[in-house]
Amino acid sequence: MPLTGRIALVTGAARGIGRAAALRLARDGADVAVCDLQPDVEDTATRIRELGRRSAAAVVDVADPVQVGDGIRQLSEVLGDIDILVSNAAIVSNIAPLTKMSHERWQRELDINLTGAFNVVQAVIGAMIKRNWGRIIVMSSGAAHGGLHHQVAYAASKAGLIGMAQTITLEHARHGITCNAILPGLIETEKVQRMPAEIRDATAAITPARRLGSMDEVAHLIAFLATEQAGFINGAEIDIDGGMRLNTGSLGSRKEVRTQRGLDER
Ligand SMILES: NC(=O)c1ccc[n+]([C@@H]2O[C@H](COP(=O)([O-])OP(=O)(O)OC[C@H]3O[C@@H](n4cnc5c(N)ncnc54)[C@H](O)[C@@H]3O)[C@@H](O)[C@H]2O)c1
């Protein structure tokens, strides 16, 4: 198996893409540490153990560097130093026009989505440098390019992650570390399945593939980027969106989506 002997850490692994990625890394042979704000992240660790791999879970707010440091220290004591980091935890709760977005809500989204990734990278990268090997995979979004209506903080945080990831490559490629950003389109997570059908349908309609992506497809890409064979892919922005980016600019600027969401009337 391609990841046998590797230790991975996935943040935001209680559900969605993070959980799918953690299970996929385990199926590919890695031992996998998982963390989340939600205590039911322990269920993901249980599933990983059922797959025959070692696992440990920690409840951590990635926005808090002290919790991140403590959590990763505990997880590493159980499993060993982290070889593969999937920085995935994020929120999208802050949906409002810029004029109505409070400073506090802007700050919280940046703290989790962008500073949270920085906190986690900083906590694991020292051990990667020492071993001259590491894989860092950062979950950005198609929203990083062209923005997203009423999600200024989310779009800014996801664009910021690309700058962070590329700087990590510049500084640490010589240490055998790769850092790549994944930019998904709309993916069929539990949360997306609960979105209004009009939004899902409108997104599928502007996607050349005419469908949403699956969590397994994203997990597969993550698992590949974690392998030895992916060692020369570095500082890349990798779209996984059924070709949506080719279809003129950002999701939020598309007439179909604006109309469906009633954004033009406001
Ligand atoms: N689902 C999509 O369509 C989509 C599209 C583009 C990008 N993404 C990105 O992919 C990643 C995963 O998305 P998802 O849809 O699976 O999200 P999700 O909301 O289903 O899961 C996110 C997980 O992160 C956890 N989390 C939130 N705040 C946290 C914090 N402060 N500390 C620790 N954990 C925290 C949540 O509890 C949750 O388990 C995110 O970075 C998201 O921005 C998703």
C-alpha cells in the first residue's frame, strides 16, 4: 500500500471531506490522527481502527495556537511525528453582503480558515524538516479565484491559503516537503446535500461535467498528493471541479447563480 508506515493528520475530520480523506489515507496504509472542534471526531478514529490502522483523535479549535500545539503533541506521542498533513477544517457560516458583515464574524472566519491552517502547519513542519520528508495538502476552494457573492471572508481566506501554500513550497521544497492547494467546486458532502435544490442544480448546470463532485473523488486526490510518487508536484493549485473554472469566472458572479439565489434583487 502506498502510504504504509506514514503518519497522517487530518483537521476537521468529524465529517465531510476531512472524514472521507482520513478514511482513504487509512485504506492506503497510513496511520491517521484526526482532530476537530466536534467530539464525534472520535467516531472517525474508531472507523480507522476498524480498518486495521492506528488512530488517535483530539478535540481542537484550529484557530487557537495553544490548543493546536497541545493537541498535536498528544497525537504525536501516541502515533509518532506527522508525515502528511491535510489542513481541511473550515467554516462557511458567515454569509452576508460586505456592508452587513460584522468585524467579529469576518475575523472568526479568517481565524479558522486561514490562521488555523498556519497554526497547524507551524506545529508539524519542524518534524518534517528534521526527517527531510513531508506532504502538506491545504483545502482551498474554487472561491479563491473570482470571489463568491456574500462570502467575502470565506473567499479571502481561501485565496490567502494559496499564498501560504506557495510560500511553504518556496521555503521548504528543499527539505523534501511538498505543499499543494486543492480547489474543489461544489462537493456532495452531508452539508451540501442539505442545500436548497435550486443552488445545487444551478451549480451543476454551470459545471461542464453537469454534476457535483463526490467526497471520494477529493479523497482520492488527497491520497495521491500524499504519496512518494507525487514528490515533484509542489506549490500547485489543483482544481477538482468538473471543469467549472473554465466556465467563465467565479461561481458567485454567474448570472444563473445570482438569479437563483435572488442576489441581484438586493
Ligand atoms: N464541500 C464543498 O463543496 C467544498 C467546496 C470547496 C472547498 N471546500 C473546503 O473543503 C474543506 C472541507 O469541506 P466540507 O464541506 O467537508 O466541510 P464541513 O463543514 O462538512 O466539515 C468541516 C469540518 O471542520 C470542522 N471545524 C470547523 N471549525 C473548526 C475549528 N475551528 N477547529 C477544528 N475543526 C473545525 C467542523 O466541525 C467539520 O467537522 C473545507 O476547507 C472547505 O472550505 C469544500
